[in-house]
Amino acid sequence: MGEDLFYTMNKSKLGIAVIINNLDHEQTPTRRDVEVMGKVLKDIGFDVEIHCNLNSQGMNSVKRKLTEEKLHKDANCFLMLIISHGTADNFLLDREGNKTWNIESLVTEVCDVQDLVGKPKLFFIEACRGKENNFTNQMSKVDNPAAPCGISLPRKQDVFVGFATVPGFVSFTSSEGSPYLQALATELAEHHDTTDLSDIH
């Protein structure tokens, strides 16, 4: 029987959890998501940072800070949660609708931080990945559908990327917030210390 493998997690801090909500003004229910996820992550032990309604310059300023080597020296892991509009070609938009971060490039940049090598790097993305939806049972047939653009994650270790929806489809936010993030918050709160993340997500 195979032996289970675990991260050592012997640094003095669990790590930074960065929450970016670029829909804070446009979709106010997302504030519920930030609140509940922020509380859960803080309870788990993360140092939580929250940034709202960033333009491209603001997003890149946050990224430059987060990829500074010294920031993660005493951390066991890193987590980023992004609430934003997204595109089928894997871009995240700023508050003004400008393509700002390519998801694959973002993950690669974080993975290249030397003080995060060998440590878990977790990304949760609440954003559309296309324009299709499955809100009804009726599905329209398309003879020659355009293939949705999937994501090709970098060949890096110790990375987990969770999406609110599949390639080609929209994500959904109700008056109570994102079903994805609300469920994720509940599962993390109840099972983070007993269950593998791959089983939670």
C-alpha cells in the first residue's frame, strides 16, 4: 500500500492569501464571497489581503509585490482568489474590462518565485471562461461549434488551480454570491484539516 505524502509545513507562517474582487462595484453580491472566504482563510491561518476594483496598473502592482522573493521566505504556501470577468482565451479583466492577466502566465510567474518552490501554490478563479451557459435543461445543437480555449498549465509542481466553471462557459453569481465560492468556503471550513484539497474541490 502506498504511503501518503504530505507537505512539511514547518515555516513560521502559513502564508499569504490574496483576494482580488474586481466586481465589487458591479456585482455587490460578490462582497459576500469576499467576506466568507476571507473569514475562512483567516481562521485557517492565512494572512489575508483584500483588493477591490483594480485597474490594470493596480493589478500589476499587486502582482509585482506578490512575486517578491523575500515576501514568502517564512511562508508554508501561497493562495490567490480572483473574482473578475474573464475570457474564453484565459484572460482576467480589470475593473474597466481590459485584458490584464493571462491565467497561465500568472501561474508561471508565481511558480518562478524561488521562495515558493516546493511549496503549495493555490489559485481559485471565479470568472467566466466563455459565453455558453447551462442554466436550462435545453441545449441547442451547433453543427460546427467553435472549440473553447482550454488552459494549458505550466509544467510546474505544487500548483492547484480551481475554476468556477469549465472552458467555454460563463460562471454564475446569485443574489447570495457565487455558488462556487460559497460551497468552497463551507468545505474548507469543515474539512481543510482532514481532507485532501483534490477531494474538497
